Amino acid sequence: QVQLVESGGGLVQPGGSLRHSCAASGFIFSIYNMAWYRQPPGKQRELVAAITTGRSTNYADSVKGRFTISRDNAKNTVYLQMNSLKPEETAVYYCNAESRGRVFWGQGTQVTVSS
């Protein structure tokens, strides 16, 4: 079974940091591009960060300089380091895998940025 299991969400104060992880199984992780999306309450899902099989990265303008996406193919895991978090970044965060038109999604985890 294909699985993308997320962990590392939770409550954090504004300006704080979280390290979000997504552990993959059931497919060849190393040939999939990976990404993180988020969906704030009442808003559309948006791309936060992506990393290709070659480890090229791209980020939403709003998170550049604060977030870092990385992957460890030996562990079949993609990470999102989130620093200097803002209240408006409260959202459900989703891990995504894509290759040759095939797309898999994580279950989503809540990140709440609040005092």
C-alpha cells in the first residue's frame, strides 16, 4: 500500500519553528518529486515548497528564506523545516508525491500558529 505518513505538526507560537516530516512507503520514493502543500481554513490549497528527484527546490514567495524542504532517499522521507512562523500560516499541511502523472497525498496534519 502506498502511504505518506506525516508527523511534526502541532501548536507553535508566532515566530517559532516546526520540523514537519513525511515518511513514504509502497512506491519508489527516489523517482518521485516531493512537495508540501497547505490549506488554511476557508481557503484554497497552495503549494508551499517542492523538491525534485534531483534535489532542485522551489518555494512559495511567502515562505522563501524561512522554510526549507529537504529529502532523505535512504529514509524515504521528506522534511519541511518551518522557521519564523506566522499566524496566517495556520493550516492543514499535506505531503505530496508526483511522478509521471501519478500523485499521492499524505493524510494532512494541523499546524496552528498562535499565542
